[in-house]
Amino acid sequence: MEYAISIIAWFFAGLVNGITGFGAAMVAMPFISRYIEIPIAVPATTLLVLSLNLQVIFTLEKNIDFKRIQTLIVGLIPGSFFGVFLLQTLPESALKIILGSFIMLYSVWAFFFETKTMRVISRHWGYLVGLISGFFGTSFGINGPPLIIYAALSGWDKDRVKSGLATFFVTSGIIVILAQASGGLFNKQSFLLYLASLPAVVLGLFIGLRISKNMKNTSYRRLIFIVLFIMGFGVFEKGF
């Protein structure tokens, strides 16, 4: 039952990631966490997201803005290990309340403000963004929202956003995996969950990329944010 749920969730997660360029873990985790324990689902999620973003790195390598990425990575390291500490100490209900709240707040921000023109901020904000992203990555398997907000304020063009996010996701994925492994979070069940879900997420990604060529991206992204808010509320409610 757990494997079937994970396969279905990650197929749709790959589909969304193919259409929008991000959001796989944001789609999968709210659904999976309702049926699979978070300490089991999170390590599998980290491996799946890492696998997705490796392909983007090879495709858009020339567009990577290494100066902004460096500040993100510096902040990522302490944030990742702090996330492991909380994952081991906080009860399941508290984790779900935090995760649900975070997804709902991000969905509201993305729906109303993501497409608006905003001023470019200093790359030094990357230290704080990396710290927050690392925390959420190791705690919940979701480190994208802080980065997407940062990318929107970075002045990057479309290709730099995609390559920058992918570079950070791959780097953070490796660091998060090391942090999770040091905390003893990986087990046979997490790894089997990853292997079972990998073909589904790759298939979803392929279909999503094909669909995105014939679709207005802005309208679909707004629909996704509405769905994410509903799913985030479902996770939040489960915490009580």
C-alpha cells in the first residue's frame, strides 16, 4: 500500500516539475505524509529530488550564477544539520503542523506575489536563504520555496533561475543526504521507497515536459498553488 501511494504521488510530482520547473517535493510530500511516516518518506524524497535535478544541471550548465549559489551553499550546511536534530526530537504532530503551515504560506505568496515585478536583492541574503532551505530540506524533504522566492528577487532570467535552482538542489541534496545519514535516518524501507518511485517520477517528468510546450505556464502554476494550499491544509489538520 505504501509503495503504491508513493508511486502515484511521485508520478504527479514529476509531472508538475516537468511543467513548472520545480515543485516535485511540494506536491509529493503533503500527500505521502498522510500515509507514510515522515522519517521514512523524507530520505526517499531527498534521493528522488536529487535524481530529478541532475538532468537540469547537465542541460543548463552555462547559465549557472556561481556567486549567488556560493552564499546559498554556505548557509545550507548548518541549516541541514539543525533540521536533522529537529526531525529526531519533535513529535510527528508538530512536524505536520509546521510542514502544513509552511506550504500554505508559500502557496499564498506564490499565488499573489510571485509574478509581480520586485527589486533585486543582494546576493548576501543567500546565507539566510540557504540556512532556512537546509533546515526544511532535512526536516521535511522540501527546500524549494525559500529558494524560489530568492530566485524571484535575484534578477535572474529564465534559464538562470532553472540552472541556479537545480545546482542548489543537487548540492543541497548531497549535503542533506550526508546529514540524514549521519543522523541514522536512512533505512531499507526508505531506500526501497526511492527505488519503487524513481521510474514513476521520471515518467511524470517526461510527460510534464511534453505538456509544457503547449500550455500557458502562468495559469497552470496558479492552479498548482491552489492545490498545494489545500494539500498543505490537509497536512496541517493531521497534526491535531
